[in-house]
Amino acid sequence: MRSPRALCVLFSLIGCADAATPSLDITEYFRTSLSLRQEAPTVVNALAQTSDGFLWLGTPSGLYRFDGVRLDRIGSVGGVRLLGEGITALAAPPSGGLWIGYQYGGVSLLNDDAINNYPLESGLPRGTVKSLAVDTDGVVWAATSRGLARFDRQHWEDMTERLGLPSPYIEQVLADKTGALWINSGDKLALLPRGSSRVHVYAIPADNWFHADAAGRVWTMRKTPACLYLLDATRDADPTCRPLPAGTFALWLVDRRGNLWISDTSDHMRVVPIPDESKAAAPEPQAQSLANRPFIVFSGGEPHSALQDREGNIWFGTALGLDQMRVSRLRRHGPFAKNVVLAAGNHNSLWVATTHFERPRGEDFFRLDDGRMVPYAGGPTGVTASYREPTGTLWVGGSGRLWKLENRKWEEVGAPPELSQVTSETRIRTQSIARDASGAVWLSVVRVGLFKLQSSRWERVVVPGTSESEYPAVIYADAKGPVWFGYPHARLASLTQGTWRLYTEKDGITVGSVQALSNVNGEIWLGGDQGLGRIREGRFESFPSLDALGSVTGLLQAKSGDLWLSTSIGAVYIERQELARFSDNPGKTPRYETFDFADGMPGVAPAIRPLPTALQTDDGRIWFEANNSFASIDPTERIKNAVAPTVLICSIADDGRRRAPQASLLLFPKVHNLAIDYTATSLSIPSRVRFKYRLEGFDPDWREAGEQRTAYYNNLPPGRYAFRVIAANDDGIWNRRGAVVFLIVPPLFYQTLSFRVVGVVAVVLVVAALFFGRLRQVTERERRRLEQRVEDRLNERTRIARELHDSLLQGFQGLMFRLQAVRQLLPKRPDEAARFLEVALEVGDQAIGEGRNAVQNLRSPIFDDRDLVSSLVALGAELCIGVEPQAKSEYRVVVEGRPRELRPSVRDDAYRIVREAVRNACQHAHARHIETEVTFGDADLSIRVRDDGIGVDPQILARGQRAGHWGLPGMRERSETLGGRLNVWSERNAGTEVELRIAADIAYPQPLTAAASRIRNFFSFSR
């Protein structure tokens, strides 16, 4: 059997620490490496962090800048190149800027996006620049392989001989808080006090570098004997030796926690506390060896450079890249060969079991007690589950065995006899343990079943609704009496005062397979592989607002009232006030904090066992088991990154033209694609840095950008804009001031104000011209309408006058002739005279009727309620009144097409035109037959009047009227007024045909050809 000391060394990853305030060894730091695969440079000779938060790397291949995410190589700025690629020294003064030293000599200053180069000709020694320092007066010092130089803000001056340095080979120079200068000159330790012109050389050798701590004190060490020295610029005596562990080879850093980062000759990096000066008794003390201390190894060998940044992270530049060591929020231990089971006992003890069936018994169980983690021989072995009673008694179960811890003594309790009957011991695993309010112990055994120990007697228990071999994954005994048993496939059993009840999905269980049970604020909460829920007033409630947590394997309400969960996304913390608000309103997502791999969480706990995966020790520390490892956190000592990130705008690209940002930047006119790159120098967990940005003048509010470090805009209108970006670090500390750049998008010529004014004026003029043109057109049209109406009235009166003249004159002339004939016949032939007198009277009545009708037409329309066809048919009865029967004409009306309603004005005028044509055919053409044909067409209305009379003299047709008669001119005038066409065909003794055509959209109120009507209206409007 191995000795306890050997086992402590073997399990040094667990550490030797106090459970209440465990010390931090180097293996508990969270380590991140940036290697060649991530395009990191090799052989990082120098590291520096400028005041803007950027981490700078000096390498043989050039200068690199790192913001935590992007690594950029800086070869030139503003067209000015660096002096070379081989960079050996960097210095970043608090006032800003970066001093750069080169392998082949020369120094550069990178400041305000400009480079000032100082080659060898500026007064620098010709050797390699080994180190750079800036003192409290702002004077820059350069340590080179051929001397020490000082920069007086204009020129460099070689100070090697003037200061009395023991050697021109200067390895390092460091300025302390007093303004003194510490110089490593030819392995001699030299001091140049502020204001002095000569150095003081100490007797102790300088075989290591100087390091300043957070308080500004300067430390160094020597190898043989291994001593640490605190340098004091006010004393000339050699400093006191503080013994270091034997084997210390190099001191790399003194961090802000007061720890030394040292290595031995095997390139093992370790962390040790600063030795107490009171323990330095002998000039050559012997200290404890480094052999038993935890360490890490760099794959590329010993580091080349080291730095602690402003957030507390430790950086090492190696031959293969860059390594970050960060204090994680959780203290992580492991991994181990097999599953880890944690058990919390009384007296603030933590027990750790590493279950591995190939490990010899007695070498798989350890105790963290009184600050030491030591193996515990002769105790439990093969542990797979643990349980702590409210009284503090601790139970652990192994492969077919059961133990309990009381009064710091482990005692084995006899297991159920059924377990001894199982042939394969490796299949007997304790799944869960609990003790109820009556004192009975419940034991769940894998593949065997459920057992109960009461009055020193075991009995097998079969839950109604389950088989004999089924075993619960988790058992929880409520202090109020009920015992709860969680099973796979959404099943939960309860035992209350001897009464069993089995719940399933039908009862509302939505968490899937039950993996965790606990009392939270007086209610039973259950976690499963599908989420989290609770039992309230006998009913199951799910928490869909917490579905993002995934599987829940650990459920613990701490003594403070806070809730801790072990889930698929890591450890989850809900503060007690937020938990109370969530309990009252479970539909609202509570604020919670997640601790994942980047925080030190080893991984995800297994879903089946070992259980529990989360517990609390007496000191209040929360412990999590996951992925063959375990981690812990002290809720009262939460690690917070209080440094707000520095926000910078890196570049602006408008339509592919990339430029460095300026206070005000003029962009392309009509820029289509604008890309603004920005960053924030938070180096701890850069993946958690969050951004918000806003383009003032375009964005109404801030945009949530998350991790995105580029903002895109498309087709910005001309104007002046202010782009602002702010950022928060991994702990939500915001830099509200952020960064800003002012952008100007110039307008194109047609986007300028003058062009717009001219355009507006032009539009106003065009609109005015159109308005006045339209006004003139409307006025002209109205004038024409008025003139036409006057002309129509005049023509109508002329026609009526003509009709009165022609009808009455002819009628009265005929009457006069007949009266003369009556007078001549009366004496000799009285009977014939009487007949002529009757005809004369008829002629007189006809003349009087025609005169009356003509006067009536001036006052009212022709039609009352008759349509055109009916009126034309009635027209035949009025023909040839006073004409002898044998001389009367035969008259008929023919209709083609479906009769349709006509516009009143069209109906009146068409009737008058036809009436005139029929009258002429009867009275003047002496026609025997007269026919009126009316065609109701879709395109037009056509009316034809045909007769077989004597015709019309061609000369009269050519002139358009008979001398002294107004019939034909009147008919043409009416047809033109209607917008129709009148055609007259006639030959002597061959009859006459008069045709009237009127377009459908004029004749009918609702024409069928709407498209034709619109075209006609358009041309009418044009006229």
C-alpha cells in the first residue's frame, strides 16, 4: 500500500488546501493557449499592454496587436514602416503609446496612430535592445547589449560610461515608483537613484530579471542559493535573502495576489507565496523543494516573456505562441480516471471518491479536512452515491456495501441480504440513499431494486405500478413526512403515511426522466432530462421559461436561500430575491447567471450517477461534480472583472475602401455598403464581451450586437452622422462612454439643397404652366360651349322661323289659291266649290297646327314619355295633312338591333332631323313610299330615311341648300351639334336617302364599348 504522502503527491491535482479558503495552485488556473493553429506568432520575446488595453507581442517576425479575439500584425502606420521585424523589447508607459526595441538596434515610438523611428544614427548604442523603461519623469531608458541610453524627448544619449556602469552589456533596466532605476549590468545589480549621476553596485549577483509588484516594489532572485530579494532604493546595503524552494531556477512574475510565478530547471511553472522576511534566518537558507508542488509545462519549453494585464490575467510568451492563465470563477480539480463522488460531512469536511474498479481498495477515497486532502484507508470503497441527513450524518454507498459517518468515524452498515446473492459484484451499484422522518433508511440499488432499513431489518419494497427490479434514480425524504422517488420516463412516486401514489405524464410531469429532487422554499422541485418543474398544491407545474437550461441533474437551495442548479449548460445561479419573484410568476424568465467551461466548470454531470451532482459544505461553498472532475465556488467571494473594456473603432470601409478612423471622416457620395469594425480590449473572456452601437441620425435606438464586432449599413442618405459603440466585459461592466466617429456622406449634385431648390422651382413653374394652360383650355372650352349654345339657340330660332316662314307662307298661299278657286266656282258649280272650300279649311288647319307646334317646340321637348321609335311611327299620321288621298305617301318605320335608351338631347335632335327629312320627302319630293330605318348598333346609332320621290337637284346638293329654304342646312347643323355625321344621296327622279350616324358613347347613356369611349374622350379633351 502506498504511503499517505505518496498518495497526496499522486493526487496533487486535488491539492492540499483548506476547505473554507482553499489556496490556489497553478493547476486551478484556467489556461488558454493561442498557437500556430490560431495564426499566433512563434517566439514571443516581449509582452506589453498599452493604456487602451491592447496586448502587444514582440516577435522575430514582427509586432502584433491582440484584443482577445483578433491578432493583427502591425508593420506600418500611416505609410511609415517600423525599423525592422526582429522585436526584442516593448514598454508601454501609463501616459500612452508603445516603445519598441529591435534586435539589430534602434527604437520606435508608436503613438496616436503614428510611428516615430529612432535609428542608430540618433545616438543609440549599436547593440540589440534588451529592455526599455520609462521613469516617473517620463524619461525613456534603453538597455542594449552595448550600453545604456537615455532619451531626452529629442535625442538619444549613451550613458554607460557617464553613470559608471560595471559593464556595457545591459540585460535589463527597470524604473520603480520612486523614480530610481534598477540596472542589470554584466550580472551585477546596479541602482541609479533619482537625481544621482552615478550608480551604486550591490554585492549580490544579478542572475535574474527584476519584477515590480502591484505596489510598485521591485523584486529579484538568485539561483544559488535560491533567494528572493525585495530591493529598496533608499538603502545601499544588500537586501535580505528570503528563501525560495530548492530547485528554483527563474522568477517570472510577482502577481497582485502576492504570489511568485517561478520555474525550475525542468521548465515546470509553479505558483508559490512570497516568503515571509521573518523566516529568513540564514544567509544561505535551505527551503522546501519544488518537487511536491503542482506545476504546468509549456510545450515549447521555458517561456520567453511574462505579463499580468490590468484585469489580472497572466500571459506567457513562448516559443510556440501565447498562453493565458486566468483565475476562474470556479475552482476546478481533476480530471480523474473515473467518476467522482462528492460527500459533505460535519466539521466542514469534504470527502472525495474516485470510483475505479481497477484501483486497489483503500486508494479511491480521500478526505478534505482541516485544510488537507489526504487518502483515507480502511474506509468506504467503490463509492457510487452519498447522502447527508439534516442532522449531519453522512451515508455513502458502494458496490453492495453501505457506510455511515458519525462523530468523525466511519461505520459499515450491513447491506440487504439480497445483494450478496448477486453473482456479478460490479453490477451492484448504489444509486441513491435517503432517510425519512421516521428514521427509516431507503436504498436504491442498480438492477436490483428498492430497499428499506427499519429497526435494523432490511426489506424489499416494490412501488405499486413498478416491477420488483426497478430502482428509483433519486430519493428525497421531505422533512414534513412524504418520501419521493424519481424514476425514468417521467414517473414519480410518493409515500405519505403508508399510502403510495405513482405519478406519470398524465398527471402533468413534463421534466422527462427525474434526476433531481429537492425542497425549494417549502415546495418540491424536480429536475429531469427535459427541464425543471415543481409540485404546488398537489399539482405539477412546468417552467417553460427555463427550457434553455436543458437537462437538470443537480438541485440545491443554499443556506443563503439562493438556488444552484447543475444543468446541461453548466452551473446556474438564481439569487434568492429573484427566486421569490420567479416563484410568484413562473411564466416570466428569471435573471440567472451561468458558469460554464470558461468559468471553470469541468463539463456536464452524467445523467444517471453518481448522485448528487451539487452539494454544499458547512462553510457555504458549493461543489459540483462533472466529467470525472469537480469544482467549487464560494458565493461570498465571487470573482468579478471590475475593469470596463476600452472600446475602439478600428477601421471604416465604404464600398470597399478601408481607412483608419478619424474624428470626422468624409465618405463616398451615395455609399452603398458601409462596414465599421470596432473592438473592446477585455482579455479575460473576450467571447463574452457584448456590444451595442448606434448611428445617430439614422438609428432610432441602440442596436444589440452581441459578440459581433462589425456594423453594416447600406445606402445611407447624404448627411452627418455620429457612430457610437459601447461594450460590456464578461461580468456585464459597461463602458458607457465607448467610442465615437463622425461620418459625413456628401450629396451628389442632384442631392444638394440648391439642386432641390431649383427642382422645386421648376416643378412649381411646370405645375403653374399646366394649371394656367388647363385653365385657359377650360375657359376656351366653356366659351365655345357658350357660343355653341347661343349658336344652337340662334340656329333653332332660325330653323323655326324658316319652318314658320315656309310652312305658314306656303300654307296660306295654297289657302289663298283655293279660296280664289272657290270664289270662281261658287256661282256656276257650288258643289265643287264647297268641296274645294273644305280642302282649303284643312290646309288652314294644318298651317295653324304647324305654327302652333313650332312655337311649342321652343318652350318644351318634343317627347313626353315616348321613345324615338314610337315618335317616328307616330310621325306618319302627321304627314301630308291636307293632301288629297290619292296623293298621300306610304310611310313605315323599320328597327334593326335591340332598342336601347338614348340620351334626351340625342333623341330630340335625331327626331327633328328625321321629321325634316320625312316632311321634305312628302311635301317636296312627292314620294309615294317613305321608309325610316333605325339601327341600334354597338358602335353607333344609324338612322336612314329613304323615298322614291323626284329627288334633289344636284346643284342644290352641291350648294347645300335650296335658295330661300333652310331645311338641309338645319339638318346638317343639328347633326354636327350632336357630334354625328349626316350624309345625303339623291338623283333626279331616283329618290333620296338621308343617313344620320351618331357614335355609341354619344347616343347611349351606357355604351358597350368602354375602351372606345375613353379613347374618344381623350381626343375630345385634346381638342
